[in-house]
Amino acid sequence: MNACAKITDKGQITIPREIRDILKTRLVSFSIVDGVVILRPVHDVGGCLQKYARNVPSDANFSQIREAAWEKAIHEKPDS
């Protein structure tokens, strides 16, 4: 299956319904391999962010852990 989507001025796209149905999630990850953008479904946020949640203070609540993990994930180099 192939599909095209326009990137808006805000950097947003609409993923066609057929592809969203295949993904079965509203969370995706992007990576770039040899200049090709790869979009993968993420079904388990905990698993996805688990490596980033390390070294967070043990007294942190879930929201603090999730926020710290997202911050570390966002700033990670794409090829790491």
C-alpha cells in the first residue's frame, strides 16, 4: 500500500484511514535509515520509554517519570 500526504505549514500530516487501521494505535515513532523515514506503531508507551525512565528519582510520581522519559526521548539523536 502506498499513500501520499501533504505536510502543513505547522509540520502536520493526516495519516490515511487505511494506514491508521493497520497501525491500530494513535502513537507512532519515526526513525531515519539511509535517508528513508520509517514510521512504526507504538503499542506500549511504557516499553517504548522504559530506557529513558532510568535515573529518575524513586519518589517521582507517574506523570513526572513519563515527562522525564519523553524529554530524554525527544532529545535523543535519531541514529542512537
